[in-house]
Amino acid sequence: MGKEGEYMYERQVTRAYGNEEGISWINILLAIWLIISPFVLTFSIFPRAMWNNVITGIVIGIIAMLRTSMPQHPSWSWSNVILGIWLIISPFVLGFFSQAALWNNVILGIIIGLVSWGNAMTKAHAAI
């Protein structure tokens, strides 16, 4: 199958499994929430929790934007899977003193990890 045929097959598989660019936009929205959540949920008084969320949110957002602009590279999604895992364990590693920060990060970590994993697997199915 030529390059043109491979591209058409990949687009058909992508349509069958969903819009991977749309999935990345979900992570961009979640990254925005991650950045503003310390201020909305009032745990910005805890510097470790605040800076963890702001920095991790910026990185997740950038990676999701890269994934949207370069959908042929599933490695960007795998990076966000790792960051989702970090969000789940960060309250315990960094010793957050806020229940809001703990639950916010655990829930967001699970969602971001699953969305990113699904996005990476969509590309893996398209490559088969």
C-alpha cells in the first residue's frame, strides 16, 4: 500500500475510533482547570500544591496542543499518561495539606491519564 493509501486507511481507522484531535482538546481544557484550580478551590495558600498544579497544568496543556498539531506522534499522549500518574501520586509525595487539592489531583490524574491513554491507543490502532 502506498503512502496515499496508508493515509486514507489511517483516517478511516481514526474515524472509527474517534477524533484524536478532539480528545486532545479535552486535555487542554483539563490543563486549564488544573492551572486555575488552586485559586478556585482556595488551596493556593499551600505553595507546593499550587506550583505543582500550575506547572503540571502548563506542561499537560503544551503537550496536548502538540498532540493536536502533530497527531501522527502518539508519544505526546504517552507523556500525558505519565503526567496523569504524577497527578495521582503528587499529593502523597509532596504532602498536600488540603483535601480539595488531594481529590482534585487524584480525579484529574485519572481522567487525564485515561484520556491520554485512549488517545495514544487510537493512534496505535491506526498504525496496525
